[in-house]
Amino acid sequence: MMKLRVVSGPQSGAEFAVAPAGSTLGRSRVADIHLADGLLSRLHCRFYEEAGVAFVQDLGSSNGTLVNGAPTGASAVALREGDVVTVGETALRVSLGGAEAAPAEPAKPEEPPPPEAAPEGTAKVVDLGLSPDAPADGPRRRGGVAGLIAALAAAAALAVGGGLFFAWGREGEAEPAARRLPAAEEQPFAFRYERLAIDANKLFRYTLTFDDGGTLALAIDDLGDADRSFVKEKALSPRARDALRKVLVDAHYGEIGEMFPERSADGVSLRRRSLTIVFGPEVWSRVAENTSQRDFDGLCERLETFGRNELGAWATQYSVAELREMGEAQLQLARRYWEQRDLGDEKLFLCVTAYRKGLSALETLNPKPAFAAALAEGLREAEGLLAERHEAEAFAVDQAMNTQRYDDAAEALRKILRMIPDRDDPRNIEATERLLSVENRYLKGGR
């Protein structure tokens, strides 16, 4: 059985046994091996054994995984007795026990070797300070945009070469046969998807994650001509989880082969998509760098669409100028409905809806335009008046029911439904149920 001993880092001296089915390691408590290391990703890497050989595989982490000082890239790397795996600020020594994998190397010093210079053409791991995997209590560093983008562009150029370096030695190897997951509809699952685009003066980073605790999280950084960010998460309902599971299962992602990086036309810009999926004990990971593959791109786009719909992140599709125009248009529309608030039961609700859409359009903008304050104040006033009117009608319903004036109760309930037509609103749901009860029990010969 493979064991890991922390030889340096925040939990020095701790020992962990790798499960027969493999163990994930990361900062999240969802990981099988949880380490309190702020430089780790939530799910950073995975240790496992296959055909008597021990392996470690990076899971698309922000800061990478190293074996004896050399980065592993996206591919699984075989381990020997005494190897040192470095993740974040933590170094772990590998013990294979009685495994027949490979002969142990000569004894190594207790402390991990100092980092060696990366071979020419390999990527240097750089903490950009933009990852949603950064510690929750740490600041999101946003230094000079121009300097940051220049550093990222340089890293991108090296990354392309590094990707080619990792491809060497695999030529001629047979692509492993796709394995179908048993009973995928019953397996706990999680994923991490990242889309990165870098140009000379712009950077866009989109990260969507789902953990097996049921939380969907989205983080966006858009730097350059605009400076906007978006961070939002939500615990998915059972129905939404099933829909997300179906997106993954129907994509047959296990049949998507590896994609090797290509150099961009200018040698500097970068278009990169990475996706890691964990289904029960199975881990699948792919990276597309300045290249595309129809099935992989289609799966990524379906995940982005799901995230936008579920988290209300539709505004991320539009430019800053377009969003400002939308916000201003919704403000004018809301003010018109406010003036008409006494002309129809639904006018006030339409006013509230317009104010909400206006604020939603500005959600990703930093700083917010001046008229955002008018949207927020208008929404508070309109929601307050709507709540008062709903309470008045709900009281009228109760009074009518208590005095057996069922026709009046039904009319008051219908007014509530006109006043709040959103079928997902709890007030609409309650009024609908009560109206059905009144009509079935009292207004159709049931008295």
C-alpha cells in the first residue's frame, strides 16, 4: 500500500495511507487527503496504483505538482520508493511498502531537494493571484494590469513550449482505451473547468467548479480595456444536480482523446481550456491549448451554459459598454412602471423586475456606474410597496375565509396572482395552492 509522509510544510510529520481505489489530495475537505496549505487547489492531485505501479496526477491545479523538483504537467507520473512529491508549500515522501513496482533508489535526505532550474522550454509555475482556489481569507491580488498581463503573456509562451516538452517520449504510445464508468448516474461527482485567454493587453479567466457537496461556483476575471470580476456560488437542488450529471454523462467524455498544445500564430497569445472530472474513484482530465476538438469544446460550452443559467451569470456574455446600456435602459423602464403602479395589479411587479434586471446587468462591473445607486434605491422602494400590497390582500383572504365569504377570498387570491405572476415566487405558490383549495372545496358544490 502506498503511503505519504509530509517531510516539510504546514503539517510536517503527518502520514497518510492512499486508498486502494486511489486518493485525491487538496485544500478542500472534499479531498481524501486534506492539507491546510494555502497554495493548494481544492482538488490538487491524485495518487493511485495501477498494475502494481504507483502514480501521481495533477488535477489542473493552479500551482502544479512536482516530482523530485520536476513538474508533472497534466500527465500521470510513475513513482518510486522515496520519491518526493511537492504541492504548494508541502513536500511528501512516497513509501510503497511491499509493492513490486520499482526498486527503491538510494536513501535520500529527509528534506526535499532544492528546486532545480526548469529545463529550457518548460513552464515555470507562477502564482497569478487570480485563482478561485486562493485561500478564502486571503486577498485577491490585483496589481498593475499591464505588468500582470505582460507576465502572463511570457508565461503563456513558455507554457506552449512546456506542453510540447511533456509530449516528448509519448510518441508511439497507444491511446488508452476509454473506460465507461459503472453506474455513473449513482456515482458522486465533481469537476473543475477553466478557460483562459491572454492577448498583448488583455486577460480573461473563467473558472467553474462543482464539488461533491453540491456547490456550483463561478469566478471570472476580465482585465485589460475593462476591469471587472464576478464571483458567485450556489448549492444546487437535487433536480439541478441530476441535470448537471446528465450533461457530463451524455457527453461521453471518457472517449475524448488527449490534445497536444500548439503554438499561437504570434507566439504570445494563449487560448487554453482545461477540464478535470471526478466520478467516484475515477479521475479524467484534458487540456486544450491553442487547439480545439469538437466534442471537448462542445462539453465545455454546455458546462458554461449550465453555469450561466443556474447562477444567473448571463451578463458575462456582454461587453462593459453593452452592460451599461442595458442597466440604463432598465432604469428608465422601471421608472415608467413606477409611475403606472396604480394602473394595474401587475405594474408594480414589472417595476421590481426591471430594477432587478438593471442591477444584474451591472453585477460584474467594477467600479459600478453612478446610476447603480438609483437602481438599488428604486428596487428597495418598489419591493417595499409590493410587500405592503401583498400583505393587505393576504389579510383580506384570511378575513373572507373566516367569515365564509369564499367568492371574496377567491377574488383576493386571484389578485395576488396578478400582482405577483412569477410562479417561482413563494407568494405566488401559496396563493395558487389556496385558490385551488377554495375552488375545489367551496365553490364547486363542496360547501
